[in-house]
Amino acid sequence: MAKSLNEVLSQKTGLFGLKVWVVIGLGVILSIVVILSVLWICLISRRKSKRATDKLPLTQIPTVSKEIKEVRVDKASTNEYGSHDGSLNVHDKSSEKESDRVHLGKANTADNGSRSGSFTHLESGGAGSQSGEDSGTALYKPSSSYPITAPSPLSGLPEFSHLGWGHWFTLRDLELATGRFSKDNVLGEGGYGVVYRGNLINGTPVAVKKLLNNLGQAEKEFRVEVEAIGHVRHKNLVRLLGYCVEGTHRILVYEYVNNGNLEQWLHGAMRQHGYLTWEARMKVLLGTAKALAYLHEAIEPKVVHRDIKSSNILIDDNFNSKVSDFGLAKLLGAGKSHITTRVMGTFG
């Protein structure tokens, strides 16, 4: 038996004429080399990942709570507006396409003979407005024929202050942005607060709404606006970029819309620079309707604005309407299709 096994192992194979025992030996050696190589590669990759982990800073970034902490102002306000659990999930059902730019007809017709067509650009100063408050003046610049995708207004800000949907500003950040809430930067004043124009450290122009704490009203309006539009993104809704909660201060930071509001274009300061053509008015109406349809149908929980008026409809450089001022808004829970409340709204 042993002799026959030796004879089998001593036979030559077709692999370069090598004997069977030589081929078996080479196979075993090759298997050992492959196993050792795999183990060596795993060891090296593990060391590299460990070194990369060791290079990370030891200081841990504090977790920023997305829940807004309530500062008790009085019993009435705290009982009525308790903390809300959970986050607002937004599912956009519609996609918006940029419509054609609408030009404005010049109010002064003295030089109409030297112009072709019935529409013309405005190159004079226009009024800026935010959140339905009366505005100061701001420079209006004609939009480019080739729209360029603008970078995020929050790019360049500290990473640790980013929330899931916006930015958590400190009081010092907003004092620097508005020149310590200088009167020169006031865009408008209302019963619930003052709106200032400001510039963030990355150069982004913003509208800063500092709420007045009249019998806890600041806390109420603050909660309503953050919960209503904090997560919402729509081109016909003013974007809430972030907020500040520090002591009794309640401050909201919005994108800056510098082309006035609908009331100013129809009845106010913007009329001296030009007038809205019917085409422009239709664009404003359609944009406002799209914004309301989005709030009522495309997101959960649904949002009922309850204070739609011309001064709360802002107009951007491309004459897109942007609905603002959600201080009186009401959230409509899942499964509800209508809401009954007392008469709401403000004059205007």
C-alpha cells in the first residue's frame, strides 16, 4: 500500500513535468502565502483607520437640541403653548419652474418715444420689506438675463450651529449683523416686533425680526413661526434661515427680500418708480396661490396662514411673490381637512 502511494506521488504531471508531490507542496505553500498576505493587508488597513481616528479632535461638539426651549413668561402663555414633540416632516409634491421675467411699465411716459415696446427695467432705488412691516429704502438691481444658482445663505457659518433645517444664531451674532440693532438698519416696526436689515459674517443679507415681549406674545409668535415654516422650502414662501433664543430674547432670521411688497407696488412708495403690469400682477397672484396650495395640501402638518394681505406678500428681483409673516398661522394636524377659528388677521 505504501509502495503504491509512493509510486502515485512520484508520477510526473502535465504541469511542466513536475511530480505529484511537488505540485501538492507548491499548492500548500501558495495557499499559506495567500493567507498571510490577506492577514497583512487587513492589519495595515486597521492601523491606518486607527491613525485616522486618533487625528480627530478630542473635544466633542455639543449636541444642539432641535427642540425650542420655552422660557416661562407668564402662566397664560406657558399653559397655552407647551412644548411640542417630534419634528415637522415636509414632503414637497410639486416642482417649480422658473417663469419668464416680468418687466415693469414706466410710470413716467415722457421718454416713451425713445423706447421700444411697452415694458422697461427699473434702475432706481426700491423699497425693501420683510414680514409685513413698513419698510425703509433699499437698492433695486435689475436681474440678469442668465440666472445663476445662488449659494446657500448659510454657507460659511460655523458648523456646530447648524440645525437640521437652519442655523442657531447667538445674540452676539445678530448684534454684529445689525450694528447692535441700530435704528439706521430698521426696515419696519409693528405691534409684535421690529425688523432690521443685517449682514451675516459670510456676507449674506438677512432680515432680523426681533419680537417684543408684550404679555408673552414674543414667545407665542416665535413658536408659531418656527413650527409653521422652519422646515418649509418653497420659492413663493419667505425662507426662515434660523433663530436666536437667549434669555428673554426671541429673534427670527429670514432671507432678505429687497424689492418691496405688493402693497407698496399698488399703493405705496414703489409707485413713484414704476407700476406693475398686468403680466406682473398675474405672476404675483399665481405665486401666492401656489404658496397657499403648498401650505394647505403638500405638507404635513398643514399650515393655515390666517393673515394674507398685500403687505405680507413680498416681491423679489424677478417679481416672484413670497408670502411672509406667519405669526398668526395655525397648524392643522394629520387627518384634518378644515379648521374653525375666530376671525383672525390684521388691517391692511
